Amino acid sequence: MANRDQDGNIVVPIPASETQAEHDRIRKSNDRDQKLEREGKPSRHNQGYDEAADGVTTPTIDRVVDE
């Protein structure tokens, strides 16, 4: 029997569009990124995500020289 929500609509799961091979590739990439993070190394793949979450870091100015 189909599941229905409170309004009586039939609830169906969203069809998965990713294949097992794609799922495995994503999992491997995530594992690699997490390993680099644990080692304290930056991950080129995650750089955009980090910048979006934390904002782009601006360089600090040590001193200004008037020439």
C-alpha cells in the first residue's frame, strides 16, 4: 500500500540518478579530502566550499611604506 501524508497525498521517494560507480567515485573523493584535512593539508577540491562557508581570507598588512 502507498504511504500518504497528512493531506492524503501519495508519498514516493525521489528517484536516484547516480549510479553505483558514481557513488563510489564521490565516496573515494570525500575520503581523500578528509584524509588531507586530518593531515592539515589543504584540499584543492574543498577550497571553494571553504571560501563559501568562511569567506575569502584577506591578507594582513604588516606595514605601509610611502615611497
